[in-house]
Amino acid sequence: MLTQELLGPHLQGLGDLFALLWQVVVPHAGVLHTAPWRGRAAAEYAPLAAAARQYRGTGTPDVLIRYLLGEPVAFNTEVTPAAHAERAFTIMLVIDLLAHDVHPSSVVISASSRAPAPCRAASQLRQRRWIDGHYGGGIAGTGRVVPKGPIYRRLLDEDEMASGDRLDTQFTSLALLEVGAGQYTIHIEAVAPKDFPAGHDPADAEAPSIGIAPVAEDRDDLAFDAVLRQGRPFLDARPRDPGELVARTVAVVRALGSADIVLLPELCVSADAVTAVMEDLAAAAGLSGALAPRLLALGSGLSAQCCPATGRPYNECSIVDANGRLLWKQRKLNHFRMGEQRMGECNIPTAVARPHAEDVATGTVLQVRDLPHFGRVMVLICEDLEQRAPGGDAAYALRPDWILTPVLDVAQSAGRWTHQRAIEIARLSGTRVLVSNSATLAVRQANGQTVGDVAAGSVGIGLCIDMTESRRMKVVTLADCTISPISTQFDWDPTSWDRWTIVVR
């Protein structure tokens, strides 16, 4: 039963109220679908929405509170006061309607346009998001309310997504990020246009330009060291000649200067390489007509700082803009374990005949950013794409526009774990998944010394998955690359890709 005492802490904003009502409604999701509940067809839905739009006060409009408490209102109602969960659902739909006017997909973000003027209640939602990264929630264990993703590509058919009793499919503009009880937290921020001047708007382009490069190309570009600690085997991977890969990373970014998104592979880009790229971009930003990629996820590498508890560095990805400014960093959240058989295939010495864990510290925070022009972006480093927590759960709830995944793997191909997991996530969230891989393990697996010793078409250094064009996939190989530095730039155009299907033979 909804009471004034229960509602009280959640009435400062519509986002806070939506988060509370989610808890009230979600246990009844099966009944909601089956009865079905009236929802937008209820007689009171339109007058409640009209009253909320006309409200000029702060916090939650009084009429919504009176309706939830079963008190008299000045219009006809179909849902009885005793049906408190169904009434809560009706109010959630009203809040979802108001949020439509401030959803990023409804607002063109550019210097030459103005967003339509939303009602005051919706304006408060927007203001809260710029400050806190979300619309509200997080009170007394409730989840946080965010714009429903994908941010700039409102292409999902909710009827198609509604398999199962999923409450999230009932709303067009709002999603709830539930508070988990595990060791991970999710930090989401909305970046203002003034803080991310991306030049032209890739969201307006039918096919954003993508740039990838292996960076680590030959057998010995990366050094692998297996050690035992407390009887447990660990595997360390890092550039064998850091200076050479720093220079190569800078050259690669320069070569991909006109790309909208650049994604480099895992454990190839040291902290020194990140600094060098940022300085090079900053220097070029002052040159008239200089090109630079607009969003760069600089693979990952070992962090300069070590974890105070373990003494090990983090496996860390730096994300920067075209001007060389750091946007955020994402630390890998889950250790990968390489089996002894795969280590043998790749000519990597083992410390003992057991799977070896990465010799790094892991983070506990998944960073999510809502970026102008690009939408909602998550970086899931290698194993973080595979694991349910926190990346998989966050992807289903937040439906990002992009998941960027640097990996250290053998050649990418149809049916690899990256392909299988990307299909699973993309099918349920509508996100686009981009994977970038180096060539070192593929060269080692082929018993070669350099990339020239392997068939270029057999070394997959990239994988693209898109939900929107009949579920299509693109594998990027060395055969698609230009030489010196090895890199490739292509348009994200799923209409020209293969349909993504996994066939068991």
C-alpha cells in the first residue's frame, strides 16, 4: 500500500518517484502483461499528463501524489484506489511521457539549434542529469533512473524486445539501473556539449568512420612472463620495446586522423604511449585544418600507478577526445585466465600446467558516459565483455549506443567467443559492439616471427556487430589494412556486412 510516509523521501523529483514506483510495480510484471493493465489506455492517463505538464511548482506535482494515495482528483479514473500497483504503473507512464521531451534522441545537440521547451517537471529532470548523470533515484536502495538507450538510435522495436515479463519494455524514454549487491559499482555521467566539441556530428552520419590497428604486430612486440605466487600461476603481458610501441601508437593515431571512433587493442598501449598521443593531439589541435579522430579509446595497458592492496598495476584504458583531453579511464574489472593448451599453441612458457590469470589488479567501477554526438558509451576490456557482472547486466539495463572492447586474443573470426557474446548482448540491448585485437598471438599461433609470415586474410584484428540491419557482422583482417603503420579505416555500414549467424556443425 502506498502511503504518504513511504512516498515522502521520493517526492523531490520525478526521477526519484519513478525509481520508487519501479519497486512497487516490478513484482506484478507478469500480471501487467497478462491482464493486461490499462496503462496509456486508462481514462486518467491523459488528464494526469496534462496536469503534470501545467504544474509550475518544484518537486512532484500534487495531483500525481493524490492519485497514488487514492485521494479525489478532478477527472474520471478507471483504476481503483485499491489497485495501488496499477496506479503506480500509470504514473510511471506519465513520467516516461514527460521524459520524452528531454531525452537526448528528442533534442538535437548543436550550436545552431535549440531544444523544444519542455514543461518545468521535465526541465528539472534534465537539470538533474547534467549534475548527477541520472534523473534521480538511489534513495533507500532504489535504482537510478536514466534516459533509455540507445541514446541517438531509437531503433528498437519494444514489442520484439518484450519476450518475457520485462518491465523495461513498457517505457519509451526511461530505464532503471538497479543497485547491485556485488563488488562492482556503475558510475554514469552525462557530458555536456561544451565539454566535448566533436566537430561535425557523427550521429547525423549514416555510416560513422571507424579506425583500428593491431599496434602489436609481430611475435615479439609483446613480452610474456609466467610466474608463481603462493602456488598460483600468473601471466604478465607488456610491450617488449616500450619506446617502439609508443612511436607506433602515435603514428597509428595520426594515420587514422579522420576517423570518428578509434579503438586500439588490449595491453599494447602503455601509460607513456597514452601521454605521447595526448600531447601529439593537443599540439595538432592548434593547427588550422588538422584532422584528429573525435573519440579515441586507446586500447589498454598497464597503469602507471599500482594497486595499494596488491602492488600490481591495473589493466587500464584511456579514452580521449580529438584535442588530446582525457575523458575518462576504464580499468579492467575481471581477470582472464589463459589455459595451458592455448599458451602452448601461442608459444608462451607456462609456470605450471594450469590456467594462468592475468598478473594485474582489477578495478571495481564500470564507467559509463553519455556523450554528445556518440550517445551512451561503455568500454568493456576483453573478459569484461564475457562476464555477466557488471558489464553484461549494465548493457541490458542501459542499452548503450556503443560497447568498445579491446582484446588480446588469437585472430578474430566468426564463432569466436567475442562474436558469440557480442550477439547475445546486441540482440537484447540494440547496442553496436566494436572489438579491436592485436596480431601478436595470431603470429605466435602460426609459428611465425612477423605479420609477413601469416596469411593476412587469416588474422582478424577487428569485429563489428550491429543489431539494426538484419543482425550483421564484419570481421576486419590484416588484408583490409594499409601498411606502415598497419591500420585500417572503414565506414560503419552494416548493409554491406555478412549476416551474423553461428552454425554448429
